[in-house]
Amino acid sequence: MGGRLDAPASDLDEAVRRVEREHGERVAARLERFAALPVGDFVWTRDADAELWLGRIEGEWAFDASAPGWEADLQHVRACRWTDAPVPLPEVPAGVLATFARGGRNFQRIRDAEAEAVTSRWWDEHGSP
């Protein structure tokens, strides 16, 4: 999650305060939503080749102070278990495809009950052990 900080944050509260001061309320609110996701929630991402990957949150918020984290503006992280390969496009729920089709590069919730059910079923059948 974006919201680059020049020095490590000691905890989430400090990170949110500093992100708000340096990047604004919207970025800070996005960080809070990201950190508040329950362990076990599903997440979808798209890679540089536009392939879609399914993951499941496994850990709490942490601050990545590494140079690659800073360079990529991905210092706010959560442990996540990902599928071993992209999900075949015909098997991606329509609600997920619609969300990515709207564009944007930010963190979005997919509010589609069918997408949630299909995602859960796909994970049960194909997800990483």
C-alpha cells in the first residue's frame, strides 16, 4: 500500500498520522482500511501482464523500511498467501473484472455477493495449500 515515508513508522497509529500529514486524508484513510482487513480476507491484484492473481491476507499491518519497498511506494504491507499461478480469465468473477475495468490503481472493495462466493469457491478448489 502506498503512502511513502522517509523514516520507519513505529506502529500503525504513527504511520496513519504521518501519511495523513505527508499525503493527505484520502491516502491515510486507504491505509486504515487496508490495515483493518481481517486476516483471511481475499484480495485480487493485477500484474504487469494484466493477469489476475488471488490472495488471502495472513498477517497484520507491518512497515517495510527496505529500499525496494520505498522505491515501489509499497511500505505498508500485509503477509498474503497467493495462488501459484494467475487465475484463468474465464474463471475470474464478473464483479472482479468489472472493478478492474473501471480503472484506477488504488485499493477498492468489490461489493458483489456473487464475486465473493465464486472467489471463495475458487480458492477452496485451487488456492495455495
